[in-house]
Amino acid sequence: MQFGTVAHEGTTHAAARTADGWRALPAADLSAHLAAGGTLGPDTPLGELLPGAEPVAPLPRPGKVICCGLNYGDHILETGRELPSHPTLFVKYADSLVGPVDDVALPAGTDVDWEAELAVVVGATIRGADRATAAAAIAGYTVANDVSVRDWQYRTLQWFQGKAWDDSTPTGPVVVSPDEVDPTRGLTITCRVNDEEVQRDTTATLVFDSADLLAYISTFTVLRPGDLVLTGTPGGVGVARDPQRFLADGDVLETEIEGIGLLRNTIRLTKPA
């Protein structure tokens, strides 16, 4: 099933998408729904119909946003590195997240790059989980773009300062439960800039899949319902091109994953530096 946080008549609701439209769940958003022990699946109780509801950022308050870099073989090769033996991890904050049609707002004069990604939504508390336990803790999957400020990212060997800018990471439009999609079987992931395709791959080629990542991360930090784990981007990023290519003010960035949905965000390079 498909779940989300929707705007409806001046407020937000956690909701499930059904054949007749969005139906309310008993929480203001998916973050609150999961934190209260709610589930995402075919047995989730549904409430009233919400006519005219529109999806916004599905998880506005994740306790943790943990990201994996260098996790598709072709992207690793284009950076000149070898396949990793362990995941390369960094973090973002909830302030980084925006919704499926929101603007991505960053300062003018920065080198802004695209990174289409599958994101995993945690649905149960896990610590020191094995692979099977980690897989069972997945509440669902959503689409993200780890928009990166490359000139800041490469100021040091640590990537954090290029990855955690406010209002820079689109997510959504829905969270799809694991009964409906299985990324290990291969979901096509695509990124387009102004209708030009710049990335295409399949989630079957991930070096570390969703269960691997959750199990590994849970060995050193607890994961709780509503946390997000971004799984990495395929090849085709702008910084690896010759010549390098970056996003410009007004560019339209589309991020799509088969069976989950489409983000369509406009780049606005107008923030004060």
C-alpha cells in the first residue's frame, strides 16, 4: 500500500492512498503515526476520506536521517574508488528535508549536484539487529534526492558540510509498504534535469541493500520508527562528468523510482550564503 502525509483543509494528516482517494490515519503525519506504534500495510486501519488532499514531505520529523554514499558499482567506478568492504555513512537532519514538489533552496554561486536515491523507512526499534530482523523492521520505501553542495563537500575529507543543508533533500511523494515493492528484485531509479535523463539504474545493483544497511547501522546506533536511511546514488552525477555540470537556478529536478513515485522540484539558488 501507499502511505503519506497529506495537506488537507489547512492541516496535515497521516493517510493511506486507496482506490477512492486518501483516507486518514489517526495522526497528524507519518512521523507521529510510526512513533505511536502505527503500522504501514494492508491491515492498517483507515479512517475518513480526505477529498482534495495533496502529499507533502511524508516524514517531517525523523529522529535520524542516515545516508550511504558509494553504494552503486558504476558510481563507485566513476569516482575512481574500489568497491567498499563496509558502507560509507554520513548524516542529515530533519531540517534538510522538503516535499515532493517543494523548491530546493540553496545559495547562489554554489556547485549543486543531483543524487537520486531510494530511502528506507524504519518501522520498528532495532539495535544490534541481524539481517532478518533488520528486514522485518522496514516499514516501507520512498524516493529521495541527496542534493549535494559539492564545493562545500570537498572542502575537507568529511562530506557532512556538503550534504546537510537546510531545505535541500526532496522526499516522497509516498511511502510504499514492503508487501508492494521489493528493491532487491530491481526497481528502476531515474533522475532528470529539465526533462534530460542524467541517471538511470536499478536498485538490484546496490552493493549494500536495505537490510544490510539497517543491520550495519544498528550495531552502533539504535534505529527507531520513522527514521530514514538513504541508500546511495547511481552513476551519472554532475561532479563526475567531463566537463563537470551543476544545477542552475530554475532547473527542474525530477527523481523517480519504479513502483514508488516521482519527485518534481525546482532549484532556487537565491538563499543568502
